[in-house]
Amino acid sequence: MTLLGESTGPWPIWMAPLTRSRAIQPGNLPGALHAEYYAQRADPSDGAVVIISEATPVCPDGHGYFATPGIHHREQLQGWKQVTERVHRVGGKIICQLWHVGRVSHRSLQPANQAPISSTEVPAKSKTYIDAQGNRARCSTPRSLSSEEIPQLVDSFRTAASNAMEAGFDGVEIHGANGYLLEQFLRSGINDRTDHYGGSLENRLRFCLEIAAAVIGVWGPENVGYRVSPISGDLDGDRGDGNMVETYGTLAEKLALLKIAFLDVVESFSVGQREPGLDTICQRMRESFSGGDAGLYLAGGGYTRDSARDALDSGRCDGVIFGRDFISNPDLRRRLREDLPLTPWNRRSFYLGGEEGYTDWPRA
């Protein structure tokens, strides 16, 4: 695997994409603070073997939270170059997570206050952060994309993938999880279309696979990953799917045929909790991503040192992705390897703000 190099050792620990809402305004720009944050966690001797960047909108209408850095105009690329150069200076690797939130947005975050776009006109039931004070508003009613508009949106992912290459990233991950745009097309409980992007599973997969093919056309499959979250089948009563095993199992099979480097699977949002039926879905996907030339299966969400070790030793996954623990432990891989105590994270500093709770965490 080009992304991984020759060896990851006995602790193949990746850093999860973590939205921190610290982009410079106006412009949603990454800057020197982002570069410091990522570089602190990039040393392969004690940090992540690979960092997945925070979710990064591919176009102006892809934004759904205040102060998330994009990758769709020149100033943003210059900011990301600061990040990748710092990460590479310490010997690390970082890939860019390509993101479009779809209906999980608010008009105030959209160009010209327009309605967010989606596969449907049914609004999400969630809320989103809309300003520097951390105020939240219910997501706006979306506009359903026409069939004719979809190729242009696919091009936005292609262009963003090219921008990520220019910015110096080592690869890209397509964000197809957590209720965002690609999942809005994938899941039968959201996608109510009657064109060739809706209805049957084959049709609902079409948008996801077109984007995957476009991104692979830029990077080659060996430097592309895809994130899924085969959980919360009916989160808030509006994200259901009639057959999660078949939906996600087939998606994994199709992605494996494209020979992408890895499948990033969000298995839980809570430590030590797994939804009923999840193991069956994961086993189905693991059959397609069995490691090595078949692509890596990366497990994330709610893992501890012990559960990560068990998952790796049992062969249930090829690597484990940690998120919140990387926030407060920039040397997390070393701490896991040597069984050192972890510094607890502080939820109040997850979003917005500056250095505090971002770049001021101590190493062991």
C-alpha cells in the first residue's frame, strides 16, 4: 500500500478525521495553527501512522458547519500546503477527507443563502453550528438535485481531489458516512428519488461509485479510501435503510472491485457499545476488504487499547482509527504501545476557539 509504506508495526493506529471548527474567517482557511496541530500528531514513532484530515468541503455548497476549512479555492490550498509540509517534515503522512454535507446544513452557511442540496427535499432533523459563538440551528429544508446537476457535483469531487494533490496530501478519503451527502443517496430511508439515482440498490449506489471513480481517476486506487458508517440505521427516525447488510455489503464489494486502498468503517459513536446486527454487517464488508492487495479494513469508533488489540490480534481489522483520544494525546500511538496513561479529552474544546484544547496538550 502506497499510503502505508513498508510497515506499520504491531500498532497500526490511524488518526480519525475530526471536525474542530477552527478555520480562519472569512474564507474557511486552514493556517499555521492547523499545521501545528497536525504536525504534533504526525511523528510515526509515537503519533499516527496516517492522519486523515478533518472533513474538508469540496465546494462552497458542501459546507454545513461554521469554520470548517475547504479545499475549493486557491487560498485554502495555500493553507493546506502549510499543513502537509509540516507533517512531512516530521516524517508523517496525511490524507484529505473529501466532504459534502448535503442536507446537513443551514442557509446561512450556503452561497447566497440558498437551500442546501440533497437527494431529497426532506430536511434532516439534526442541528448545526452556524456562527463563532457556537449557536446551533435546525438544518434547512434542502433542494433535491436534478439528474442533470449530478455530473457537475461529481466534478466538484474530482477537482477537490486534484486540489488535494496540489496541496501536498498523500492521498484522499471520500466521506460517505454519518448522514452526509453520499449516505443521503445510499440509504433507502433518505433517498426518495424516482430517477436512475433512486429506488433500487443499484441506482442508490450509482452516485457513490461515480464519485469514487472520479477521485480514483486523479489519484489512482492505491491512494484512495472510503468512509462508511453502517450504524444508526434509524437515527432521529430519518436515516433508515431496509437492508443494512445488503446495502453496505454490496457497496463494499463494488469499492473492492475498484481496488481502493482502504475502507474506513465507523463502527460506533460510543466507547464499548456496538449496535445489534453490526457485527454481521462488518463481517460482510471484511470479506471484501481482507487486507493486503484486497484493501485494508480500518475499524474506528469507541475503541480502547484493549479492544483495539483484540480486534487486531483476531484479524477482524487491519488497523484501528482513534479520534477523540488523539485530541488530548498527540503521542497516542506510543501511549498505546507502551500502555501509558491517557490524558482525558475536554469536550468543551472540541469545536471553535484557538490554541487552548487544540495544540496545548502535553506528551507523555
